[in-house]
Amino acid sequence: MDLQNNNQHNEPVALNSSVEIPATSPDSISREQHSRLFKRGILWLGTGVALMGLSFCVNYCLFHAEQSFDIVMYTMTTIGAVCMTKGMGDILGF
């Protein structure tokens, strides 16, 4: 008798098919919002690349100068890297 009771509890339970799962999650964004974020990401990425290129030009042009240009060069490089990271975050949707 115990064997029959154990078999009854192990039978699979049928799922209710009337419950529908939505295809999109509440966190998803619309196409217009994604397009706007993508364009903003491209702008941030371009700004970061421009700052990194300008930093390289400062380094290349003023290498033999008697003045110290380290602060300007490293500041521009850091801001450029932050801009590029922000742009990639917007493009990838973070």
C-alpha cells in the first residue's frame, strides 16, 4: 500500500496552459529610446576618441619642449577614456 502512495506523489503535475508569459520584460526599452541612446553613445565615443587623439598630438608635438605637459596630457587621456566608456555603455545598453 505504501508503494502505491509513493507512486501517486511522483506523477508529473500538468501545468495550467491558460497563463501566458509576456514576451517582453518591463525593463525593456522602446525602439525610439534605444535609437536615442545609440546616437548619444556614438557622440560620447567620438568625443572620447577625439580627446585621446588630441592627447596623442600634445605628447607628439611637445615631447622635446622644456615645459611639463604631463598634467594636460594625462587629464585629456583620462577624460577621453571616461567618455569612451560612457559611449560604449550607452551603445551596449548598460
